[in-house]
Amino acid sequence: MISLNRVKITGVFLFGAVFFLMGGCGYKNEPVPPENVVPRAIEDLSFTVNDKEVRLNWTYPVKTISGTSLSVIDSFELFRAEIPIDQYCGNCPIPFAEPLDIPGGVPVDGEMRRRGSYKSALLKSGHKYFFKVRSRTSWWASSNDSNVVSFLWFEPAAAPENVTAVPGDSEITLSWNSVTKRIDGQPVQKPIKYQVLRSAGGKDFEKIGELLTSTQFVDRQVRNGQKYFYTVQSKLAHGDEFVDGGVSEDVASTPVDMTPPTPPAGVTAVWTSGGVKIFWDKSSVVDIGGYRVYRREADKDTYKLLGNVDPAYTIFVDTQAEDSKRYYWAVTAIDQAKPVNESEKSREATIR
């Protein structure tokens, strides 16, 4: 629910400023109500922390409190509080320092809402940090506070090393070495957990899964043929909170379809004047890529590949078969994977 206390104060000031500016020159235009110029509060302030800095992100507001569209954001006010952990009081007001002014701009770039961001370094070990942000359309029209984000920072654990990603069928298995040191080289003396992050394009990594105590993770929320990028971040436990540590180098992997289709059914061989015609039932496999026809002589165990058949057809003519010999024919199905998966051979057909 939007608090109107500061909006009312802003409104009084805005009305007074407009009256002063207008009254001196004789104009009697209606003053602008504050709800038509004050932006809605930012609600999606978020952060990511590594072993060097915190990066804050938020979405530009596009509406005022009254719901009218905003054409420009004049600036943002970023508030930061830094509290030694031994002085932190959960019920006490947060002592935010004077805000940092960050330039704004148009809220929409093409069809995409713009994202604001800011990097803050000089983090102190053993301190808890709080951030919030406001947006302004002018020096007198400032939004209410955004949501507040916070995190605890100690000398963090080093980044996981030797991260590997092994592709499977609709899954990718990640593994890495245990982290035993902090970034300053000192031994880790607190519990360590790990967070896996994933990206489909190599940027904007997002957390997947829960925090892990093990050094392996199987990602089954993937699609065969799609390339995925992964990093792993260490998390140093401090009571009920975790300190974000180093982030590993990213690795990439592409899961592959390794499941072959079912063998074709209903294989039949018929002598004709043009050769032996081989028939079979059409496969119901969704990603059917075609068929392969094989032949073996009655006194041999090995097959000869006769040819490939387009998935739209279920017939093949063997023009090289000799009527003086007895043969056995079999058909396999292949899918559209790269490399293709081939089914086992069908039941043999022969001409008696």
C-alpha cells in the first residue's frame, strides 16, 4: 500500500512552487497534482554479490502514482547503510547515509523497460549492508522508498575450481572441487555451501536449485540441443546467513538426445518383377528422421546396409537381390538428433 505522507508534503511544496512561479507572471493555470508527477515506488530492487563488490539492479518505473505514463526519470537516489555485525539491532531503524545521485533517463528503450544498475565496492568484513532506492521526475517529485535489500559480508570463500559439465539425455551433470580457502588464502573455518547459476546465452546468470553441501548437481530442466552456461558460487555460512563468495569460471554444455526410436513393425518382403519390395508400418515417433534397410544372406550373420529412406515413405526396393539366394531383410528407425540415434533392427522378413 502506497504511503501518501511524503507525497502530501511534496504536493504542498509543489503547489506552493507552482503558485509562486505562476503568480509572479500573472498566469492562472491549474497547478499539477503531485500524484500526476510522482513515480510509483520501485518494487524489484535486487542484488548480486561476489568477492569484490555488490551489484544492484532495478526496473525503471513507467507510471506515476495516479497511473499516468512517465516520459523520463530525472534521477535515482541510492541509499546505503553499513552496520558492524556486533552492533546490528534487528528492531532498530536502519541508519541510511545521505543518498547517492544516479542519472536517470527514458523509462522505455524501444519496447523494453530499462534497467537501472549500480556497483558498490569497498565492502568491510563483519558488516551488514542495506540498500534502497527512490526515483525522481524532478527535484521536488520523488517516489516512496523501494523495497530494502540487505546482506552480510565477511571475507568470502574462494571461487570453486575445476567446474565440469557433462551432457546427457535431457540433463547436464556438474561437478567441482571443494572450496577449502577464503579469497585471502586463509583456511575456511565455517561451513561452505554452493549455489549453481545458469544462463542460456552466457549472460544474466540465474540461480537454479537449492544451496548444496555436495560438489555435484544434475540439471534436468534443460532441452536437448540447447547450449547452457553454468557458474558455481561458494557461500560461507555465518549463523543463519550466508556470505556470497567467489564465482567460478563459466562452463558450457549441450544436452543431447541419446534415446533411439523403437524398431519398425510389420516388415514384409515381396518378390516383384522390379526386385524385392520391402514394406513396414510407419513409425509413431515424433522426431522420426527416416529409416535404414538392411539385408543378410541366409548363411551369414552380418548385414549389409542397402539404403536410407525418407520418413515420409515406408517402402524400399532391393534391385540387387538374386532369386537363387535366400535373404533376410530388417529395417531400423533413426531420429533427428545429431548424431542420430538408431533403433535396434526390426524382426526379419524373408521370402519362403
